[in-house]
Amino acid sequence: MLRHRLATLALSSVLVPLAIFAAAPAQAATAGATAQAVTTQDTSCAGGDLCFWQNDDKGGAKGRVSGNNAAWSWARSGCPDGTWNNCASSIQNNGNSCSVKVYDNSGYSGHVLTLTRGTYISSLSGYWITFPVDSWDNDIQSNKWC
Ligand SMILES: [Ca+2]
Ligand SMILES: [Ca+2]
């Protein structure tokens, strides 16, 4: 009988430290970091370029040209026609020396909007081809310098 009690005591003296271990307060699970989507908006416009953006205020994708282009047919997802034709909503002439003309049709035809060197238009919807039904927003299709 005494022998049995000693054995029980010996066992409990082993179990007690284990129980203390298990009852130790848990560490804080995580540091609380949250993943955040980072979108880098390209609002730059290098010297010599005519830059344009899908949306107002240099929003959305940026396009750029440095020469004359009879059609802005380069593919661009998210544009009404799937190309840069009829897509630009803001535009900047950062050319090196002269004005640039943009046209509402391909082949330098149709109506003309002249952007003097250094001009930035944050919203082409404020520039009218035919007031008040047709603005320059989503209408440019070609460009020519000087
Ligand atoms: Ca647009
Ligand atoms: Ca057009």
C-alpha cells in the first residue's frame, strides 16, 4: 500500500511540471502584418515624349510616343476599342522643341487639337470637338509634331 502511494506521488511529480508547461500563456499568434496591394501609377513623362493615360489625371495605363503616328492602334486592354485609338483621357506634351497636333481620326485627319510644348490636360472631357455632344475624351487616333 505504501509502495503504491509512493509510486503515485512519483508519477504526479512528473505530471505537474508538464501541466505547468501546457498552461504557459500562448505567444501572440502573429505580428499583425496585413498584405497590401501596391499599385504604382506611372505619372512620369520623359523629355521628348507625348504621354497619355487611359483615365483623367494621369490615371490608368500610360502610353507614350516620340514621333508621328498615323494610327494609335497599339493594343491596350481596358480601352473602349482594345487599342489606344479613342482611349486617351489625359495627355501631356513634354516634347523637346515644338507643339504636337492630335486628331480625332487616323491618318492625321478629322478635327485637330494642338498642344503647345509643356501643355498638360488633366481631362480631355473638358475640350470639345463639337460642344456639347463630342469631347476629345476617348477620341484621339493620330498625332503629328510641329
Ligand atoms: Ca479613357
Ligand atoms: Ca476618334
